[in-house]
Amino acid sequence: MAKRPNSTKPKITGEGRMPGDPTRDQMIESMIRVDHAGEHGAVRIYAGQLAVLTGTNAEDSIREMAEQEQRHLDTFDTMVAERQVRPTALAPIWHVAGYALGAGTALLGPKAAMACTQAVEEVIDEHYAAQADQLGEDEKELRETIEEFRADERAHRDKAIAEGAEEAPGYEILTGAVKAGSKLAIWLSSRI
């Protein structure tokens, strides 16, 4: 069986592409689809957190992060329309699930909401890093957008940690579950 050179994922240029691998255009469409879904989910997570934590000390931080996520979503909304990318068919599920995750963790307290944010943002940081690497020098605008948003996501993770995420009750279990769910959502959204 032939091995791909230097990576388990081909660059979008098609080098090392094996039979059955997605085409360059399919890979880019999948990236945009999953990133659009992820930003939609993030907006909904923060909406759920704000529904519970408005009026608390956590509100300003959550609102600031929510505004950045809305800007990310607006950017991907435009990209989806301009490039005629089919959004994920799972959007209605992520709409409800994101809100429920945000509200549910917020009901456990501000530190649990921050633990949720930290977990999601760590997964998204890794996801965006892999995408930027896969894009290489191709698709400069998309790569730059991903790198800019990745920096925002890392800042959200750092803010969550600074605001006590690691002090949340059941931190390890909570963040482990959120990370696993986030990875599953990425996998499903890139395909469905």
C-alpha cells in the first residue's frame, strides 16, 4: 500500500493524492462547511451562556467573546454564499445543541462555562492549525482568515483559563466530554 509523503493529510494542491481522496475543491468546501458550522455552534454556546449568566461578573467576558464569534460567523456566512458551499445539514442540530451546551455549563456556574469555552477553543485551535497547514500557500485568503480566527480562539481559551476554568467542578470530566463532542461535531459537519 502506498504511503503519503510526510503527512497523513495531503495538501490541497493534490500532491500525494490517493485514489478516493477528495479533490482540492472538495477539501476546500469541506473546510468552509465545517468552519461555518463551528462558528455557528460557538455563537449558540455563548447565547446559552448569556441566557444564564447575564447580570453576573462573567457577562462582559462572555459578551465580548460572543461578539467576536459573531464576526467569525458573518465572515463564513459570506464565504458560503460567495463560493456556493452547501452548509452542513446538521445546522439545526448544532443550533439547539450549542445553546444547550452553553446554558447547561453556565447553570453549573461561571467557572464551568469558562471550562466549556476552554475545551471548545482548544479543539478549534488544533482544528484551525491543521487546516492552515493543509492549505499551505494555496488559498491565501482562506488561510489568512483561519489564522486570524485561530488567534481569537486562543485568546478566548486564555481568557477562560484566567477566569477560573480549571477550578470548575468536575473540570477533567467536563472538558473531556466537551472536547469529545466538539471533535465529533467537526467530523460530522465536514461530511454531512
